Amino acid sequence: MNPAIFESELKKFHDEDLNLGTGLKADYKIGFIDGKLKYLEIDAYTNCKFQLPRGDKLPIYEDWEDLRKEINDGSPEGMNKALQSADGAWAWYHK
């Protein structure tokens, strides 16, 4: 999708102040400042269990890191700072 069209449609969605299905308003997850998109939060779910051993988590972690890199590589400067977290699942994870 064309980035300008995406941002325009996202702004329209945001301005309608839709509930995102989580009880949170669009302002919490989509941030327009001075009319420009500054941040966007995307929630996704995985089948990774919190207490899996490192060896089981490694392929899942690497898949999420690959997706993060792909998003950053395809994003314009200033919007190429995506990160991923897992609510503590990676907290004790070391390579």
C-alpha cells in the first residue's frame, strides 16, 4: 500500500475515535502529533509459552526479530524504529 494512503486511512480511523476492541481508545495505540503519525502499536499473539526453555524459544524469538527487521527495512526514516517485546517472555532470554 502507498504510505500516504495508509497514513491517511489510519488518521481517518484514529479521528473517528474507535474503540480498538481492548477497551483502549485509538489515542493510546496510534499517535498523531501535529497531524503526523509518530507511533503505532500493533498487538500480535503467538503460541510461545512464557516458561519454555531457551532452546524452544529461540526459533520463535528469531522469527519475531526477522519480522521486526523486515518492518524497519521497509519503513521510511523516522518510522523505522520498530521493536518487539513479549511481556517478559524474553526477560531472561540471552543468546
